[in-house]
Amino acid sequence: MSRCCDIPFFIAQRLCILLMLAFAAPAAAQEVGFHWVCDPTERHTRFYRADLGVVCWDGRTYSHDNGGIPQHMLDYFEQNSRKVKQKVDEMNRHIAEIKAAAPANNGTPRPGPSAEPPANPRVRATVAPAETTPVVPVAPEVFASIGAGMPRTAVLDKLGKPPGSITIPGDEGFIEIWTYQLTDGSAAKLKIEKGVVLSREPKTAEHER
């Protein structure tokens, strides 16, 4: 009878040891516990790990389990959270406006809502047309030529002024988010900080995929 499927004893012994270590490691981690400690060299970093109950504030560690977190720090993060949410809502509204202003697939502009007739037929209402900034779509391959590190002025020379832009607070100043309309009907964004491009979305143009 062939014994090609039998496992040698020394291999089976090693497998047993590995299995014992694999099951013992999670249990040991649970017994020891996990404690977050901030890097004391990061003296200009502030963030709040609400899931761990820990605040890193200018290189120092504050936690609910060790002395508590000062109220002014919690107020600071709460205020920043509200500002970020407000800026994100503004960005979403800008994107919705750009999509609504973009032409349909057949090149015909989307019709706007029909105006209701005045209540008194003898009175003719006169509505001045609203002045809007024209949206000039950008070719996807042109947008894909914008790379991280490109100066803000170079982006304006190449793509023009963005139809939508917002500014949100960051760790080292303010971050600008510029929104452009592409010729394929999609929206694209650039993130700019300290006068240079940090990132772009989408990262790859359609013809490069």
C-alpha cells in the first residue's frame, strides 16, 4: 500500500505548534489590553480617537481612563466637526448644481422648471435673468495631466477657474477643494493645500483605464 499521503511526524508536530500559537495570540492580546499613546515629538498634531476615548494634543496624551479629557479640547473637536460637515454639505450642493447645469447627452440643455402664470392676468410679471458663471467642461485627458505637487497657478492656467470651490480647515492651515465638470458628464475634484495640488479625483482618466 502506498504511503504518499501520510504526513511525517516532524511536520505534524510543527503544525500543532503553529496552531497552538495562533489560538493563544488573540487571547493574550485580550488579557494585556491596548492603550493608545500619542507621539510626544508631534507637537503640532491634534486629533481625537472617540472610539478609544483618547485625545492627542500637541504631543501629549489625554484619555478618559487616565485623568480625563479637558472640556475645551472636546469643544474644539466638536466645533471642527461641525465646520467640516458644513463644508462637505456645501461641496455636495456645488456638485449637484454643476450636474444640473451640465448639458444632456444629446447636447441639448436640460429644461428648467416652468414658470407659473401670475395670479392676476392683467399684471405682467417681469423677472430679470440670473447671472451665472458659465461652466466650461474639461476634457478627461486634460484633467488627468494635473498631478500632485503642481502649483495652484499652473492649474488655473490649464483648467481655468473652477465652477465650484470650498475651503475647509486642516491640520496645517486650510484645504481647498475645486470641482470641475468633465466633457463626459462626470464631475472631478482637486484638493489643494499650501498652494499646491495634493490629490485629484478621479485619479485615472477613462482613456487610460
